[in-house]
Amino acid sequence: MQSEQRKSQRFDLRLPMELIRRGPEPLAKSTETRNVSSGGVLFHSEGQMQVGEPIEYFITLPTSGRENMPVRLHCVGTVIRLESRQARTPKDRERPFAVAATMERYEFVRIGRA
């Protein structure tokens, strides 16, 4: 039996995510993360992507405290895996692909900053 070895721990987090560009075509699609690690993200997509394709995305992080201003993580990476999913729910039919992408570069961006 082969054991799975990952470089970084994955966390099952359902966070709002927006794809803003993939490859040479502009794109603005909303989705949700399925899990996140320091090295990448898994999410469901309505469109098929190509392994090796560049990807750019925002993940909206939960906030708390006095300011309560949303913080987004602006990420750049590469698609490393694509899988077709079985459509069990209406949401599955809307986003029939599971996409794994790296998180090669990122920066924190505050929303609504004065």
C-alpha cells in the first residue's frame, strides 16, 4: 500500500474564492475552496482547465476584531491536477471539475481600505 506524502498539511476550509485569470483568457468566476495548504488549493470549477496552465485567484479570509474589514489573499500559481466529479447535487452539476492549483506567490489585500 502506498502512503500519501505531502509537503504541507491541508485544511478543510470552505472559503469564498474568485478566479480572476487563467492563461491568456480573462476570467472572473466565483467559487469556493474545498481545502487549502501553504502550497496550494483545491476548488470546484465550472470550466475545464489544463494541467500546467497559469492561474490567478483571490481567497477571502474570515475576519474578526475591531476593524472587521475583509482580507483577501491574492494568489498566483499553476494548475497541477484536474478531475471530473460525479454530479450528486445541483451545485455539483454547476461545477463538475475539481481543480488543484499551486500557490507560488501571494499577497494580502485589504478590502475597503481608506
